Amino acid sequence: MRWGVIVFPGSCDEQDVYDCLKNNLKQKERLAGRFDCIVLPGGFSYGDYLRCGAMARFSPIMQGVVEFAQKGGLVLGICNGFQILCEAGLLPGALTRNTTLQFICRQVFLRLEETDTPFTCAGKKGQLLKLPIKHGEGCYYADATTLERLHKNRQVLVRYVDARGRTTPVANPNGSLDHIAGVCNEGRNVFGLMPHPEDAGEKILGGEDGLKIFSSVIEACDKQGKSAWLD
Amino acid sequence: MARLSAKQFPQPPVNADTIASHGFSKEEYQRIVQILEREPNFTELGVFSVMWSEHCSYKSSKIHLKLLPTDGPAVLQGPGENAGIVDIGNGLAAVFKMESHNHPSFIEPYQGAATGVGGILRDIFTMGARPIASLNSLRFGAIDHPRTPYLLSGVVSGIGGYGNCMGVPTVGGELLFDESYNANILVNAFTLGIVEKKRIFTGQAKGVGNPLIYVGAKTGRDGIHGATMASEAFSEESEKRRPTVQVGDPFTEKLLLEACLELMKGNCLVGIQDMGAAGLTSSAAEMAARGGTGVELDLSRVPLRERGMTPYELLLSESQERMLLVAKKGKEEQVKRVFERWDLDAVVVGKVTRDRLFRAFFDGVEVVRIPVAALTSEAPVYNRPAERAQSQDEVQRLDLEKIEEPADLGGTLKRLLDSPNVASKEWVFRQYDHYVRSNTVVAPGADAAVIRIKGTEKGLALTVDGNGRYCYLDPYVGGILAVAEAARNLACVGARPLGLTDCLNFGSPERPEVMWQFSQVIQGMRDACIALGVPVVSGNVSFYNETDGVPIYPTPTVGMVGLLPKVARHVTPWFKSPGDIVVLLGRSREELGGSEYLKIIHGLTRGTPPWIDLRLERAVQQSCLKAIDKGLLCSAHDVSDGGLGVALAECCISGPDKPLGARVEPREMMRGDARLFGESQSRIIVSLKGKDLNRLREIAEKEGAPIQAIGEVGGSRLVVHPLVRLPVDELKSIWSSSLERRLK
């Protein structure tokens, strides 16, 4: 398995992702050069001074990421990575300021809505995952047409819920439309989510539910042998 | 950017007015003339004023600070550098320091707090360490003071805004409110980093002829005389000082962090120091002082953000996100390449000289020529008069018989849990990223934060503590209690202290009663440090925390770091399962002086702070630590503000899951309010399985710590027989909503 973790100027969580992938997951070695999955980590790329992810989408590497995705390569965006993927047009919708107008750092529960994707295939439909969020702009928004298409294509992969799996108002930390915490593209090979699976990879850090996302990718790649060039 | 030529900048005259406006006394000015053997020019006057400011020179505190113990088996670097360093084994060291940013944060809360965080982060990575955890200690005025919510939200979002963007988790801290801080808030920021022992860098300008390289952001006019502002008391004029507060740019600092750490992997670097207070002047002068050398600066080469800056402004600017480094001669291009890759300026602005002079040139003309020692080691030192205030006797007077005991002690407990000083601080710390770097084992809200050290089995515990009220009532005892509580907090998670850093926040040193408080606090801290075996490795003094003649409570804050050999063995404060036995280590006394109860319920800040016996303190801490080593404890929680009643409630409700009840009956006989809310020191509430009770008893008896089993975990109520019987759900809802409700 070969992962690529992209470091933008201002990325913060690249080490977390790297360590989690390296230390907490079993996977087979693969040939160098080809990547199975590209991860865009969290952080504040280019300071996020203009709008989250708005500058990063113009960085040269993003052209490569877009082509990689178009060839069917797996791309996972976490937090700022999700914001960048939306800005780059690889994922529908946008992430706006939390309705609380504050940065929020806490544990949340997610409900796995779909399992027929390379990012969720190791889970069960309706399964709950406990992961941390930490963001100021994670309120998911999409217009009515886009939302309808998301539902039709079953692109909403995770929703914010309470400890019993219900979409109650208090379970929605940032005011996201329809409790959406993460979506994939129509091709189901690009996935972005606001919560941080890499910071929930060990019991001593409060849980290992985050591994479900990464082990799904490993399982999918093992089955399909999916990999592509990142130029 | 347009630059001035030497002819274009008229140096204002140096006369009685300009001397006074730079804050010099007549004697100080005479001393300058003596040192230079001539009158200084205006630029030199500015350089002296910042370097001799209280903030940079420690002129009033130096002789007292010498009393603090700074040596210990783990100490690799004590005070005097950018930060202190302790050995944590495995070839690694922990670098940490705490610094105040009080004045700027009151004037401009967001930027003041943000740049406070930025400054302390630079102090850490300048030594070669990657910052991995921050804490902060905050004091605000009364929560119903009209300015408090504005200041608090500004400071909290400033800390979060900077720290989050830097990818450094804020893992803990403390927040207290008192009218004493209405016009002088305290913002003390702490950061810890990890460095390989063999890759530690210091701020030394060594090697004659080596280039001085300016790296990082460009220089503007922000923060000029920030150090001087921090050395003055506030008045109504302070609002006008807003332009002296710097503006932070965490993205640039993040790049600077990565670039510096990358450079440090190579072998180009001789010394490095952050440009903090007094900017280019202090970093260049201090590095030369430590290196036993001189420096020559060419100010015409300093990267500019604004037009037409004068040498005076260039030397005194406190623009953020800048560093000064000394590289090996011939490695200039290598240094530049690293910084170019991160889009940052790296410009040779001078060189190390043999002559031990601080010299600055502008457009070929020498504008400053001062012996380095005159700016550093030979700056004035004062043994200022210290005298106990007459009113001290009066504030210590407290007749318990005149304090009416409330009829409804349950209701009193609820009021205390609702007090913003006691209530949950989640509203604050949920605005800080406390997960990034994936090391956080115990997040904010426990007695101490715990982070693991990747690649080892070890962990570090971190805490910040201080109680201005105790120090106001008795500064000597207050100094002891600050250190003792910090060490106790570490013991509660299972960590043994390695060292501490402090921020000493006081009023004007020109007041004898403030100097008396200061010297008493230092003596108290010293005695506690020696008794508990904790060296002081770094710190900072902030005087002049007063407005219109009224000083704050003397407020030392202590940041302490401890080691857990096996991080997996750490313990948290909350009860774990029904049936566990609740045990009190230590002894309760009938005392209420300086307590949160007296303040909240009776509106009094009086009496003497709780009594302490450092031998008993040590015995209690050792018992807790040894029990944790042996894996006996399910939970451990320090008894502090609000006493046993509040501590028990916190054990029931502060956990991440559903609250758990408990039924206890402490044996000591005394009035009910003292039993529940007295703040007797050296007490820890622990819970454990019944089968382990005897082993805990053996440990405690061997250490000489009093121990009593007081009850059992279970049920849905907290019962302190026969005084209190309350549903824990209700307690939790009061405690967790208090802050948010008040800040709306």
C-alpha cells in the first residue's frame, strides 16, 4: 500500500496522518512510484487568510491531484483537505463558518451512511464512529439541486449524530446542512470529511474508530489493486 | 521599499524632555553619559531605554530571583537562555518557558494574546525544539464587569487563532476571575517543545567574522517601545497605546518554524535568537553578551514593510515572526536557500566582532556605538525598598465565629459549582485545538494535561497554577502554595516533577509594599521548590500591573512539567465505576481564609491562606505517585478551590461519560462549611478497588501520609453525609453551563 500525504505551506496534521498510517495499520508493501491513495491533511494552508482552501487549490500539486482523481485514484481530504477539495471542484458543496462563529474542538459521533465506497467499505451501514473535530469553518453547505443529487447518488458518507445515532440538533456541532460531515464525488473515489480519523487511531488517544476509514482504503486497494500515477 | 539616506533623518535632540519620555531617571541618564564618556544620540537613547526597561533588564527583580534553586539532576539549561531545558531520557530533552503578555492583551485582546503565543513559540523553537504543547494561565476581572466578556472572548480567540494555525495543541490551562484584575488582565502563555539533546541551539554570537542573518517577516513600525510599555503602569491614557501592540501572522511563523527546524538539521548555524521584546536590539545585544563578542549591524539592509523607517525605528520595532541568527562564515547561501524555499527573507545584516561593542550603521554612518555589557550585564540593578503594608494585618483578620454558616449547604455547593472560577472551562478550551500532533492523552479539564512522547513509552504531564488571593493574604505562603499545588497536580496524573517555569505578575516595583510581596513570594517559592525537589529553569517577571495606582493581587503563576515513565499508567480525576472505594489522602483542617467559598458566599477576601506543612505535602504526593506506579488507583483528584465538596463533585461530573454518584462521610468534626469548602492543602481524593485498599494504606503509612476511606462510588447522587444530597445530573448541568451562560 502506498499513501501520499501532501504538505502545503501551513498544513498542520500531516505528521498525525503519516504516523497513524505507519504505526497503527497493517498493510502490504507496494512498489515505489505508484500511489494508491493521496491524503490532503488538515491545517491552515497558506494561512487560510482568504477563504479556507482557496489558495491551496491553485498550488501546482493540485493539478496533479485533479488528474490523479480523474484517472480513478483515491483522494481523501481531511478538514482543510476537505475544504481544498471543495474549492478545487473535486467535491460538491462548500464549507462555511461554524454557526457558533467559534472554532470548535471536541469529540463527535459520526454515522456511516454508505459502505459501498473505498473509504467506508470496512464498516457497517449505520455504524457509529467517535472522532474529534477541530475547525472554524466546517459548516457544510450545498444548494438545493446539489443536495438532491447528493442524496440521489448516495454521496453523503458520514453524518453528525448523537451517542445513540440520532440526528438531533445538538449533535450537529457546526450547523452543517442535513448534518453532513463528509461527502464523496459521483465516482466514489474522492472523499472529504471534517472530522479527523488520524487523531483517533489509538486507544491511549481516546479511541481507534478513525482506523475504520484508513483500513477501508487498504481493504479496497487489496481487493481491486487500485493505484495510479501522481505526476 | 523606499529607504532614508543618512542625511534625510534628523535625529531629534536629546534633552530633558526626551530623556524623561524615555523613562530615565536623572541618575540613570548620568550613568549612560559615564559609560559612553559622551552624551548619547537619540537612537542610542532609544536603545538604552528598551534594554534598561524593567521588562528586558529585570533590574528590580534580579537580586530576588537569584534565590530560586535552578539546579537539578535533569536540568540541562537553567534561566538565562530563551527557555529552560530538562532531560527526559532516550536522548531527548523538553524545552519550556512561560511568558506574560498582559499589557498588550488588555489594550488589544485578540492581537495581544495571539502575539503572546507567537512569542513563546519562537522562544521554544529557537532552541531547536519542535513545540508540541501549549498551556495558558489567564486572569480576568469580575465576570459581570462590562469589559470582561469582550476581553475574554478576544484573548481566547487570539490564543486559539495563533496556536491552532501553528499546529501546536493547547492542552490545558487555568482561568480565574476577580475584581482585582478588572483593569489589568493577565495572559501568561506556556509552551513546551521536544529536542534531541545533541541538537540544542542557544542564542550565542560566537566566531568573529560570522554573519548575522535576519530571517522571517519584514520590519514595520509595530510594537515600537512595547518593552517600555510593559514597564509602566496603566492609566486612562492606555487606550492610546493600541498602536504599540504588535499584529500577529501565524502563517508566517509556521513557515519560520519549519524553515528554522530544517536549517537546524544541517551544520550552518552557530546561534539563533528570536526577535521578541526590544526586537533587533535585544536579540543582537543578548547574543553578543552570551558569546562574549560584539556585533555590527547594517540597518540599511533590514527588510522593510514600511517606507522611510529611521534607525531608531528599525532597532526598536517589535514586528513579529522574525529571528536573528549567526551562521558559519561561508554558509550564507545555504541559509538563504532554506528560507527561500519557505518564501521567507534571509538577509545578512551584520557580523560578529571582537570589540564587544554594539554598533549599528545606517547608510554608511555609525548611529549607535555602545559597549554590549552596558546594555546587558551592567544594566542597572536595584535593591528597591520593600516594606510590609500596614493594611496586611487587617486583611488577615478573620473571625470564623462571625461568619454565619449557611443553612442549606447543598445549595451552597451548587452556587460554588456555578462560580466561574470553579465551573467547567469547556467554553474556553473547545476553542483550542488540543488534538493536533496526536499526542494528547489527557485533554484540558484534568488536574494536569498528559502528552505522550512518540517513539517511547513515556509521557509528560503539564500544569499551570497560581492563586492571587492566597498571595494577597500572605505572599510567602501563597508562593509555597503555587508550587505545591502544581506538583500535586502532576502527582494526581502520576508524574514526578522535572522542573518549573514561572510568570511573576505584580504591581509597580517602585511601591515598597509590592516589592515586599515580590520578595515574600520568591522566598515561599524557593522553600517549596527545595522541599519538593523542583528546580526553576526559566521564567519571566511582569511588573507594573496596576491602573490608576491600584495594583493587582500579587500573582505568581507556576508552569510545571513532570515525567511519566509509562504513559499508559496515567490516572484521570473522575470516578470510574460503581463500587470503587473513595479515599482521602491528607488531612482537613477547620480553615476558610482566602477560600472561594468565603468570596462567593460571603463576599470576603480575608484571613490567612490555608496552612501548609511541606513534609506532609511531600508524603501525600509520594503516596499518590507510588500507588499509581503500582497501578492501584482508578482516579486521583487534587482538592483545591472550593474544597472537598467541590472536588468530590468534580470527581462525579468531570468525566467524558455519564456522571457517577458517590456516598461519602468524612470523619473530621468541624463546622459544616469548613468541612465541605475549606481549602486545606495537601489533600488528594483517590478511588480504587476495595481489594487494593490495604496496599494503599501500607504505602501511605510508610510515607507518613494520613489516609481515610471516606465512602464509595455509585448511585445517581452525591451524598456527603449528613450535609449534602444532590443528583449528579443537576450538578453537572450547573457546572458545565455556567461560563457559557454568563458570556452570552
